[in-house]
Amino acid sequence: MAIKFNLNGNDVTVEAASGTPLLWVLREELGLTGTKFGCGVASCGACTVHLNGEPVRSCSTLIEDVANTSVTTIEGVKGAAAKAVQTAWQKLDVVQCGYCQSGQIMSAINLLATNPKPTDADIDEAMGGNVCRCATYVRIRAAIHHAAEIMEG
Ligand code: FES
Ligand code: FES
């Protein structure tokens, strides 16, 4: 079946069988490999993208469900929250192996776009579904606070 949606600001049409996970289409059909496969069952957050601005797990989002929507991947993020997160991540050297980090960043951008001054509890709640096997959680929390300061100016 042909599915049309907006991807990182561009209209795209993909051919995929009904039931195909969005993650497969992004990585295998469209070559956007920044979005990672971790668990495949919506439990780790490595595959997080934005669907109409909200974070979703692309491993568990069916391609037919993105028809006529807007999808943003790590390759297409932009705006004040995205810029602040990228700057803070680099400054605090958050990344260890890096595998989980595009998903972490997608969740962090959404958090800051909706809550520009999150508390530790807000961060824990928003980021709770993003697992990091390298345990970078302390640096992630610090980087989100730093990104909030950058956005505040
Ligand atoms: S790969 Fe999608 S949540 Fe783990
Ligand atoms: S940085 Fe290695 S899994 Fe998170």
C-alpha cells in the first residue's frame, strides 16, 4: 500500500505492507538510520520519533497509522528546544556508546518544548521510558536543566 506523510518537512510517499513498523520504513526504505532499534516492543525508547509533535515509539507505530501525519526524526529536529538540547548534550558530554541517545534527545526536546523549566520529577517522568544501558541518566538530567537555562537566555 502507498502511504503519504510529511517527514522532516518534506512530503513523502512510501510503499509498505500494512502492519509494517514505521521504524523499518524509516531505516530500511528511507535510509534514516539515526532512529535506533532496541527492544522492538515499545519498552526502551531507542526508536523515539515525533508524530505530530508528540514522542512515539516508531517500532510499535504502524505505517498505516502515519498516513497524512507529520513525522520528525533525529535528522530533522529544529527549533529552540532542539538547538538547546544539542548544545547542552555536547557541553556536558552526555553520550557514552550513543545507541540510546537519539531517542533520549527526541524525548528531551519534546519535554522542553512543552515545559521549558522542568523539575527533576518532570524530567524523570518524561524520560522514564528511555532506557540507557550505559546509565547516562545523571548527565541527561543535568543536560536538560542546562538546555532549559540556554532557552531562558
Ligand atoms: S525499539 Fe522501540 S521502544 Fe525499544
Ligand atoms: S549511551 Fe549507551 S545506551 Fe545510552
